[in-house]
Amino acid sequence: MSPASTRGARRLVPASFRWLLSSLAVLGATLGAPAARAAEPQVEEGPLATITHLSLEEGGVKVSIQWSDKQPLPESARLISLDGAGNTNDLAEVTPKPGEESVVSLEKAIQKPWETGWAQRLVLQGSKEESLATVPYNINMDCADEKSCTLNVSAGAAANADVMHVSTELDELITKLEESHGEGEFDLVEEVSKANPRMLGEVLVYAQTMARLRSFAGPCTCVWQAVYGQSPSLIGFGINVSTVNGLLSGWNGPGAKHALTGIGGSPTGISGGVNGMSQVNLKLNCTRWVYYYYWDIIIAWPGRPGILIPFPRPRLEPCISTCAARFDHQGRISGSTFVAYTSPGSSASAREQATYRVDGVPLMSLVANNGGAFNQATGTTVWSNIGSTGRVDSSGVVQAAKSFPYFSSASVANGHAISIHGQAKCPWGPNGHAAVWTYGTSQGTPQTNVLRQSIQSFFWQWGIFVIP
């Protein structure tokens, strides 16, 4: 039987991947003449840089960047922090080093989010100002009580400034409260904190953002709201498994993005899987504020003294606007698989699958096996007086087994993008356009550029300029 090989996924934590490649080199040296004729595994290059850590710590926002060791890196790079209005509030120069990790602290990254907006973004640029990686994130609050809170960071999607960001958990809780009260009024902050005290800080941010975006006051005032959910959360997690049966290495997340490589070590072999979900819901958040008052909160974060900020506490009535909005969707899913083995005595298999849905209806469901690949986009338009959802689910599985002196390897990698455009003209707002998007890929710079360009082109149809 002739050996098999195709292109496949590159490991997203290069330092660990070098260990795997060293193992491959040792295996190759022991194969002898017949095995030496087998094709060397050709893996995808993967991204130039991967954000592997993001947190709010002493000294500001702490970010870890893992650099590729298999591609030419730019001579220099800079990490830029953009506030909720899209303005630069901090930046740091970074020196890329192949296979190494850079740790950067942005001391001025958080500057008055209650004024500029709680949804922020990190952009890593190369020496030619090209985008190497982007990470949208939300600033929220953890509150010990109703008088003192500390800031934190959580995963988010990217959107224009007229869109309010809300977590899936808070959105579900508020929806239940509105349903239970019918058309009756209730104290938003009090009811949310009573149902889930852990969400006190987030509902205060929610009320403050909604107050800032409500340009009208009427019987049913609406604002744009993006509800973002992903699993695994924030930046995801690395995978490193070593047993007598083989090696597994990869990165799972954030969301629907992943990469996994398996190398067989015995006839029993080794297998593993990765999976994830990314979802964005763009909706009309409609309420009538019966009245509201301001409550003073002391906000602190690492390395900063506390500051007193007034937050609105509304008593409101839920409502559903009779004004239908247009929601335009575009989704793209991609995946690639790789297998290489020498025979007899070895085997390898790889499978990558992804599904893109709009409002629960599958528009694309694609599969690649054992060297196959897919890369496809589609879209649709729906009308609703509530909202519309785009979602990608993905999964990858690898298996590799071998007997001495043979060799086996299998890999998967993938990518996705979700874009939603909203347009409404309602008596009490919102009027105009909304744009929200998210994307990620483990398939390298070319596919990253494809995803970014497709997002830009999609929103440009309505004259909306975005920089993914």
C-alpha cells in the first residue's frame, strides 16, 4: 500500500508543537528505507501570533502572545488597545521571537469605560500595520454589594458603537423577568440581583449602557443589543497529552475555532476530539422606563484607587415594538484535515465538521475527511420585531495508530465568521444601522485575510466601514 499525505492543521501552541516535531524526527530516523519513502507530514502554517492569555491584573490589562516558529515573523509588532468608541487608549511595542511567548501589560487600556463604552478591542499589528490578531472583549463588574465593585474582562463580539453588548446569561435572565411580569413594571437592578447576586455588576453596566443609547423616550423605546455567546469561553485552552499510545496536541477555542494533531505511538493508537460554538444574536431591546434614579458605586481595579460613579437604576415596563427590523446575515465555515501514515502496521483518520445556522435553521453543514477540506459562505435576510441569531457549531476528531517502525499522524483545523447587519427606522428608536461580527481561524494568515475581507465587504454594502 502506498503512503498517504495531504495538507493539514498546524498546532496553535508552537512551543509544544516543537516537541511533537522532534518526536516525529526521531521516529523518521528509525523507520529505515521503506518508511523513509513515505511523505513527510505537511502541516498548515497556522497563525503568526495567538493570544493565549487575557486578564485584568495589577498594572492594567495583561496579554500573552504566542509567536509562530514555522513562519517568517515581522521585524516588530505593536499591541493596541481600543476603547468603546474605537479610539486608541494604550499601545505597547512587542518584539516577535519565533516559538516564544511575549507578555505585555497595557496600563492605560481601561480608561473610563462608563464614558467611552464597555465593549473594547485588542489589535496586534505587524511592522507594516497589518492585523495579526484581534480580540474583542467586554469590561464588566464584580460587585461585593450595592456600593462597591471591581472591573473584570470577558469574551465579546465586535460591533459598531450603537450596539449594546450583553452576555447570554444576563439576556436569558432579563427575558425571564420580563415574561414573569407581563406588562407590569419592575426594578431591573433589584430583580436581577435578587435572582442572581453574581450578576449585580453586569446589570448595572447594562442599565448604564442602555441609558446612554436611549436617544428617545417614548411608550416603547428600543436600542440595538448584541448577545454574544461562545464555548469554550474567552481565549480557549491548550491540549497536550502524552501516553505510550501516542501524542495529542492542539488548541480548543475560543468558540468554534480549534486545531488538533494526533501522532500514533502503538497499535492501540490514540484518538481525541475538539468542539466549540460561536453565536451572535442581534436584537431590538425594547422597554419603557417608568422612572429611574442614580445610585453611587465605588469602582476599583488592580493598581487604581476607587472612583465614585453614579449608575442609573430604572424601574421599567417590558414591551415589544411593532416596528420590524431587517436582519442581513453572512456566515462562512472552513475546515481542513490531514493524514499521513506508512503501512502495513499503521493507520490514521481525521474528520472536521461545521454547521452554520440562522435562527436555528441550518444553512450550511459541511464535512471533510482524511485529507479533504471545505471553505464556503452563504447568507440570508429575515425581518423581525425582536431579533435574529447567527451560530456556528464545529467539531474535529483525529485518530492515529502505528506499530514499530511505522508512522501515523492526523490533524484537523478550521475557521468561521458570523456577520449580522440590522436596519430599523422606529418611532422611538433605533434609527439607522447596526453591525456585529465575530470570526476566528486556526488555518493561517491566508484564511484569516479571507475572513476579514468577507466581513468588510459584507458591511460595505450599506456604507458601514469596519476593521475586523
